Amino acid sequence: MNYDDKNKVMIGDKGQHLLEALILAQHDSGDNSLSEGKLEDISGQLDIPLSRVLEVTTFYSLLSTTPRGHNIIQLCDSPICITSGKHNITELFEEALGIQVGETTPDGMFTLEQTSCIGACDVSPAALINGVAIGNLDKSKIDAILCKYREEAENDG
Ligand code: FES
């Protein structure tokens, strides 16, 4: 189901489905972000004030108005992960990707971000990778994750 089809389904229950519409639009954007025009479009289609659409967009860390890479790595920056070695994990990702937190690799494959607790404290340090929580991060796991995504990109052509 594409974004436009989904919108037709949401007409009767617009407020409840705003977040879903934003996620779908971001997914279909091609740069993992929501442009001003797209937010205005959603606002109009769901008859929800643009200010409310912007409020929801900026509240959720999975949404962004800034163009991002194909894969989004969000490192948990909350206390339990920090005490479990999050800073070391950040350095390992930055070194492996050649970018700093908040940046996107030149090939557009990865964006590195921070987020608050993702509910995976029992396996800290943890991160969300494309929305999936991955814990017990260490150098070998990071290398394996990045290798997997690079191989997938190569196979996709
Ligand atoms: S503090 Fe990192 S997942 Fe909860």
C-alpha cells in the first residue's frame, strides 16, 4: 500500500493516523526525511493544522525534516547506555563510518544520530538501526552490522 492509498483509508480517522502518515511519507521520500511541502500536503489531506503536524514531526526522533542517509543509526544516549560504554560505541561507529554524530556518509548510505532510551536497557549499549533495536554492541557487532548493510546495498545494485 503506498502513501496515497493509505491516505484514502485514513480520511475517517485522521488524527489517529497522523504518525503513520508521516512515517509512510518519510519512507517513500527517498532521503529519509519530510520536506516542508510534504508536511503541508499531509496537513491538507488529513485536515490537521500544519503546526500540529510539525509538532508531531519534531517530537519523534524517528522523523526528520533534514535529508538523511538510506540507513539510520540512532545511538541511545540515556544513562544506562552511557554507563555501559555508549561513548566508546559512538567512537567505533564514527571511526568505521568516517563521520561524526549528526552527519551522513558521503555515499548517502548511513546517517549517525543519537536518541533517548529505546527500551533496550537490558542489552545496553544499544542502538536503533532503521528502527530495530540492537543491543550488546561491541566492535565486532558493529563491523558485522555495517558489513551487512554494505553488502545489501551492493546486491541491490
Ligand atoms: S538507556 Fe539505552 S536503551 Fe535504555
